[in-house]
Amino acid sequence: MILITAVIAASTAYADTDEDGARLAWKYHCVTCHGQTGIANSDRYPNIAGQNEAYLVSRLRYFREQAEPGNQMNAQAIQLSDDDITILADYFNRKAG
Ligand code: HEC
């Protein structure tokens, strides 16, 4: 019974995160350049679908710190909280690459 509850709780968390991820990806316009599923519409932008979560987190923090002046991602990442970054990294990691 405890196991069943845990499984239900885990799948609920999964659904919430996916919904939150989709919402944030639209809110911050990630989808404009990287596509709804993390596959970019144009070869000017990298595909981020299925990329490792820790890597996505580290890239977003790097851009948020404005480490590379003039990078197009700086203006996107500066708006993100730590929670936003975690949710977005998890979301795009789980999209099929
Ligand atoms: C205006 C277009 C644009 C928007 C909007 C945008 N990005 Fe980007 N993104 C880029 C470009 C261009 C790069 C390549 C930058 C580089 O690596 O120098 C990039 C790189 C990245 C990378 C690094 C990919 C890698 O392989 O290292 C991640 C992760 C990323 N973007 C996530 C996001 C997320 C999440 C959002 C929404 C908060 C977002 N981007 C919004 C254009 C955009």
C-alpha cells in the first residue's frame, strides 16, 4: 500500500513538472528558438531535447551569470529563478532528442 501511494505520488509529480515545464518554456519564449519539444526550427539554434539535465542546468546558470557578453541567451536566462532552471532542464531533458 505504501508502495502504491509512492508510485501515485511520483506520477503526479511527473505530470505537474511536465505541465510547469511547458508553461515556463512558453512564458520565457524558449519555444520560439528551441522549438516546443527542444528541437529547433532553425539551424541557428541548438537542439536541447534529451540533453542531460545537469548540463542544461549548468548552461542556463552560465548564461544567467552573463559570463559571455553578447550571447543571445543572456537576456533569456537572466529572467530565470533557480526553480525555473530546474524545471526547464528537467522538461527538455525528458523530451525525445
Ligand atoms: C532568441 C532566441 C532564443 C531564445 C528565446 C532562447 N534561446 Fe536558448 N539559445 C539560443 C542560442 C542562439 C543558443 C546558442 C548560444 C551559445 O551556445 O553560444 C542557445 C543556447 C541554449 C542552451 C545551451 C545549449 C547547449 O547545447 O549548450 C540552452 C540549455 C538553452 N539555450 C535553453 C534555453 C531556454 C531554457 C530558454 C527559455 C528560457 C531559451 N534557451 C531561450 C537562442 C535562444
